[in-house]
Amino acid sequence: MLASAFLPWVLLRPNRLAPGEWLGLPASAAAGLLGLSGVFLLLALRRPNWAWVPATLTLPAALWLLGSQTHAALAGQPEFARASAASGFWVFLLGAGIALYAAQRSLPAARRGLTWLWLLPVGLLVFTGHLNTWSVLVEGSREGARWAQELGQHLKLTGLALLFALLLGVPLAVWAAGREGVARAVLGLANAVQTVPSLALLGLLIAPLSALARAFPGLREVGVSGIGVAPALCAMTLYALLPVLRNGVVGLRGVNPGTLEAATGMGMTAGQRFWRVQLPLALPVWLTGIRQAAVMLVGVAAVAALIGAGGLGTYIFKGLQSAATDLILLGAVPATLLAVLIDGALRGLEGLLGQRLGRVGNYD
């Protein structure tokens, strides 16, 4: 974070594509950043339990500075001028993330929610329009409904692929948990799929799905073809199978045999023992695999834009083709935030299940 005060924070360009001028922070703003970073380092060394206070201020401070500097840079500029975040902002943002993580780890579990207080000032900055001159948000406002449509498509692809992976993976994991040969076979196949790069797998599916659509015209009417959503969903579902299968098998096999014997001794049938004892105890481990699959699918869905499936990857590849960094960030930043939110929500559910269901295993 200290180095960011001496780096440029804003890149001012006459339009989206043209090269521009690097602008640094005023001396007062740079001194403020250095002071905030110094306070965090001092508290982290001497009073770790209070390091969360400056840590939660770092991210709002960075965004406030970015908004102020972009407003100042665009004053008197033509309509097509763009003010982008430069290296200083991104370096400071990385440092702020590390500071928040370190502060969270230093707090007791009951107080870790304090490190999320930065959401309040950041939300205020967004809703008051302080960041409206940042080039990424300028591009977002111009895209408008199209961006919302692509975000919805991204969520749809991720959700459907995860649903199909669960419909396939959950029964397979239950079947394989008690059969070593079946487990080796299904996990071996799922591992083999993971070794194929996502873009290559999407390409490999074009020919067979095109042949199916030609052989059965009815499939084309429901959207099955060599490009578009169908191959994207097939590839994403195959990619998500491994974590769902692996964690399901590990979770079901990891239930204490004594607990299962106690359930049998209480007169439970095999079905009752599975639904009331084995599955609940395996759920936290299984949910970890589902979380890993969901986060991975957010990234694979971005790649699927290359074969016409839509999603936030549309902006990433459009920006790469035209060397427009703002368009790349318009797709990459929301996709990253989406992955972080999904990971955080499912991680919280894992912890809740672990606390509530873990007590069952203590009765053996």
C-alpha cells in the first residue's frame, strides 16, 4: 500500500481506445494514504485486535480518492474522454484486500463481521454517484440493459450447469460411496475431463452436437446446436462433476462407522440411516465441493462467450479484440465479485451446517 502513493492513479484518455496521460495523486492525498497505511501497520504489530479499524477504511478511501481524481481529471474534457484507474489504485486495492484478510484473521470469530463494515461507505459512494466518472461505470451506464441481460445470462448458465451437475453427481456419489470399483471409474472419468482445457472442451463439443442437431431436427428447435448455450452447458456440467462427486464420496465415506452402527442398533432401516444420519453428517463436506464447483463455473461461463453462449465474457473478449480495457473490466470485475459472493455465501452455509450437524457425530 505504501508504494501506491507514488504511482499514477488515473489514466486520462481522449476516448476509449487512444493512449492517454498518467496522473498521480496530490501531495495531501498521498500523505493521507501513507498515514492510513502506517496506522494499520502499527496496530497490526502492537494491537492486532484493533487493526480492523484502519483496514475497513482502506477500501472506501481508495474508491473515494479514485472518484475525486477522475472527477478532477475530466473537468473541461470532451464527452468521449475517459478516466481509468491506473496502477496506483490497483496496487492499493490489492494491499487493502490483504489488510482486510489479515485483520479478519486476527479477530475472534464472533467479531469478524466487523471487517465487512466497509460495504456501507462503499455503497454510499456508489449510490451518491461519486464514482460515476470512473471509466468502467461510464461504459456500464452506456451499455445499460445489454449489460444487465449479459449478467442474467451469466447467472443462468452458472445456475443451470450447477443444477445439472448436482442431478448427475449426487446419485453417482451415493452409488459410488459404497462401491470401490465404481468410485474409481467415475472419479477417473471426472478427473480426465478436468485435464482438458475449457476452451478445448467447448471446441470438442461443437462437432457431435452439430451432428445431433442435423440428425434430429427437433433438437435444433429447442436450442441444441454446435454453438451457443447447449455446448456451453454440456462443458460446464462436465467440469462441475469432479468436485461434486469427489466431495460426495469423501463425505459419505467419512461418517463415523460407530455412528452408523448406533443408528442400526436403534432400529433404523438402511434408508432411514442414510437420510437421517449419514447424509446430514456428510453435507458440510459435500457442500464444500458444491461451493468449489459453483465458483469454478463462474469462470468457465466467461469463456463460454467465445462460442456464442453470452454472459459477462462477452465484454471481456470484446474488450480484448478492441484493446479497450474498460470493456474488459466491465465483464471481469462483476464476474470476480459474483464468484466472491457465491463463495462467501456457500462458505457461511458450510459453517452453519458444520456447527448444527457436527454435534450429531458426538453421540457415538
